[in-house]
Amino acid sequence: MFKRIFNIVLFLLLFATAGYSQINFEVQAPSVVSQGEQFSVKFTANARIENFTPPTFSGAQVLAGPAPSQSSYTQIINGKRTDSFEHTYTYVLVAGDQSVIAISPANATIGGNQYNSRPVTIEVVSGGAPASSSSVPSTPSAPASQSYGGGYPSGTSDSFSDLEESDNITYGKADLFLRLHLNKRKVVKGEPIIATLKLYTRSGIAGFEDVKFPVFNGFWSQETESPQNINFSREKVGNQIYNSAVLRKWVIMPQQTGTLSIESAELVCQVQVMEKAQRGRSWLDDFFATDTYTIQKKRLSTGVQNVTVQQLPAGAPLDYGGGVGRFNMNVHLSKDSLKSNDAGSLIVEISGSGNLNLIETPSVRLPGDFETYDVVTTNNFSNSADGAQGKRTFEFPFIPRVEGEYRLEPISYSYYDISQRRYVTLTSDTLYLKVSKGDGVTSNNYTDFATQRGVSNLGEDIRYIKSDKPFLKKRGHFLLSSKLFYLIAALIILFTFLCDRILKRNRKLSADVVRTKNRRANKIAKVKLRNSQNYLKENKVQEFYAELHTALHGYIADKLAIPQADMQKDTIVSQLSQRGVAQEKRDEFIHLLDECEMIRYSPNATSQNMNEHYKQAGELISYFESKL
């Protein structure tokens, strides 16, 4: 009864979990378009939309829509099945001459509930739109440190133009450029900077070659983003629209002052240039002319980037730990009360944003009666626009050796606040720890008058002098001159001799084929009998007697060392007679062989005597094994 109730509850929980899923109703639209450009806006839900209330479009003309569509797919990875469903309403719009297109939220009824999409604002620029991503048949992989090529579209010409060196580029006026963006160019020493290497293009890209990433001399740097495949998105530069992609992103922190230069990043882009094939001069030839692509190589460079790094202001506090950013501090004990000789920890947490990964360990003073150990540091932060954001934990393990009540002095930690442009000191509260008498600790009458506390653990800290008679060894005694050495050598020689004799005997026995067959005859016969027993259980008459005949015939051949060519019944009877086997057993064996052969090849074989024949074969083999 209990098992049935448990199964019902489990089924209801699984059904409720399966039936519940997070409903998403989202809108997809470009962030920037050009005047007169056609673009699409999609409203997508991961469940069936029962009723759709369209939004309003300000600054754009609706050419088509809403066009509904549904799609679903099933994915199975490592036996785990994932089902997905999408219901989409698509609009096709054309941008007008206004500077902003405003799209109000759309409303959808899903599962009886109402869902609204977010409002969307699209910027409209007068510059032309970049080449459509659909014109690039394959998305190139993100550039690595080694050089490699990208994929080419069908119809691409195999001819390559000479490598072109791009001149100094004015951002927003070239069709293709590389840019190293720094979110700050004037900082103090240790202040985090986000460096982003981006590619901007208004044409198709087939691949990259000869990639050289910037070198951050004088900076501590860490790579925070390294996409395997680049993904382009629209971005406005000047009065033009570009397809931009992030190639790499770093967080860098200057470790020197003055003007620091970041060496140029370079790469060679394989640009797709469309050419119209000329097949003739007639209007018919022009009509059937096809577009082909030619790959041109262009070398792009970011140029040298300069960062002005100022020295931190003078007058840094003594407890300044190298932190630059904005931080908070939390100090607490792992336990408020302990027993003597039990382990505890003082934990200092520095949280916030800045150069968390470069801050120094805070200065902590524990009472002299505490046995201290190495500090354990734990990092739990991620990279953001302000550097590392999260928490860094410093754990100070200790073991109190003397009972009593302890007062732990406040801990102070200073850092340089970027927003306030000054040093800020964080101070913790006073902590109190009560240490009671631990197990196995005996106090005595000795007193430390400086602290007015009894001294304990003297029996463990100061060991008694051992007064037993010492065990001394005679100097100049070597193993080579001892009797033990010769005894071990003799045993090794004897062991080697015995192993050699045993191995020679085994090799000799293995070479005796007749003796080996004689020894293995009973073992092989037992295997055959087990196989015949399986056929007996399955009532397979032909297979049973074939296996039984093979067992008897093979056993007597191996046991008597009779070659297969001489395996006649007269030979078998003669050999058994010479070995002293009784006439009755000889006749019984030959009769059983005849029975097996007759039933084995009989078309109307029956299974009446299978059990008796199986038992008789086992008894005969046992008799021969003891007799022969």
C-alpha cells in the first residue's frame, strides 16, 4: 500500500515538473538601420500563441505581416531527449526618414496567460547599410595566434589579388577596419582597463591570416573573451552602419606610471569582392550573366595605442593593500567559541569591483597563545567593465592552546577609491572568542603573571628526558662482513637453482604431446559433457548425440594416444584390453558409441534414452580415468 502511494506521488511530481516550463515571449530586431532599408522584426514564443495583439510602429512602414510560423525539433544527446517549439510572428518593415523607430510592446495569450514583449527602439542613420550577412556563405572562425584561411563561397575565383596595405583609417569612413577599443585612456596605477579588439566591415569576409594580437608591455593582462566563431552584429560608427565582431577582449591593469604604449594588433582579411562575369556582348548573354566572387587580401592594423598612467597620490596608509577600485570588507570567525586544541579560522572577505586579483593579504594579528598556519586564499569573481567583480576570501587558520576569553583587535584595510579619487580605510568590529578547556588538557599551578592566565600543556610542550638504557651500535660494522650477508647470498643462489630446475621440467613436460593430451583428456571431456547437457535440457536430439559422441571419441583418443587416422573400434578394444579394462566395460563403451552414431544420423531420432546415455557416458569416463 505504501509503495503504491509513493509511486502515485512520484508520478504526480514528475507530471507537474514536465508540464511546467518557463514561457518566453521575446522580440528580435536590429539595433540600427539605414534610411529606406528593409528589415524584419520577429515576435517569438517557446509555446503556442493562442491570441496575438500586434504592436504599433512609429517611424517605419509595414510592408508585410504579421506572418505566423511554427517550428519544432527534437535533439537526442547521450540518450537525453530535448524537445523545442517556437511560434513566431514576423513583420517586414522599411525605415522612414525619422531618426528613431519606436516599436511598442506586443501582447500574446499563451496557456490562458498574458505576456508582453519589451519595447524596442531602433536608430535610423542616413548612411548605407553594410553587406547583408546572407552574402557571406560561411561565418569565419575567430582568428587564432597561427595563420589560417577561411571558407570561400561557391563561384569564388581562385585568383587572389596582391596583398594591399591599408592606409591610416579614419573610423567610420572605410569599408573595413580593425580597432582596439579602450574604455579608459587616463588611469592611475593598478586601475583596470577593458581592451576590446573589434573588426568592422561593410563587405563579406572569407577568412583571416597572419594574426598578431597586441602586446601589453607594462600591464598585467588577462584574456576574458576569446570566441571560437565570430558573430557579427550591427553597430553605428559615425553616420554609417557596420557589421562588427569582437575578436578578443582583455582586462589590463598598468603596473608602471607614465605614458604606456600598447603595440599594434594586425591581421590580414580575405575580403569577398563581387564581379559580374562577361560572357558576351549580346543582351541575351548579359541576361544570363552570373555573379562571381574574387578574394582580395587586406592588411588591417589598429596602430599604437597610448595610455596615460598617473602615480597614486602620496600619503598612502600603512595598511594599504594595493587595491584600486571600490571594495567592502567583512570579517568574522568560523566559530564564536572553541575548546583548546580545536581548530578555528578568522575569515576576511574583500568584495567589490577593481583589481581584486592583485590585492595583498590583509595584516592580521592573532593572540600569542594561538598557533597559526598559512593563509588560504579563495577567489570568487568575474571580469566586468570595472575589472574583477566579486569577492576574494582570506582564511587565517589557528588553534588556541590555552583556555580563556580572547579579544581580537579590529582589522583595517585601505584601498584607493577610483570614484572618490582618494584612499578609503575599511575597519572591522572587535571580535571575541571564548576558549574552554579541551579534552585531555591538564592545568597546573603555574601562572603567567603578564596575562594572569594559567599555563597549560606543559606536559606536552616540554618532553621528559628519556632515562632508559640506550641501544648503541658498534661503529665500523658493515653488512658485507656479517654472516647475514653470506646467508642471504646463499639463499638467493639456491632459489635461482630451484627456479631453473622447475622451469626446465615444465618445458620438458610441455614438449611431451602424448602426456599433455593424456592429462587434458578428462578436462576436455567434461567440457563436452556440459555442452551435451545443455542440448539435453533443450531436447535437441541430434546436437546432443553429436556432442556426446565427440566427448567419448575425443577422450579415448587422447587418453590412449591413438592418432585420429587409427581410431577404429578394433584398435580401441585392443588398446583397452592391453590396459586391463574389463570386457564388460569395453563392450559397454563400444555399444554407446554405436548408439550415438546411429541416433545422430537417424532422420527419426527420439529422445527416450538421452538421460540414460548421458549418465552412462559420465560413468564410463570416470571409470576409465581411475583405471587408466
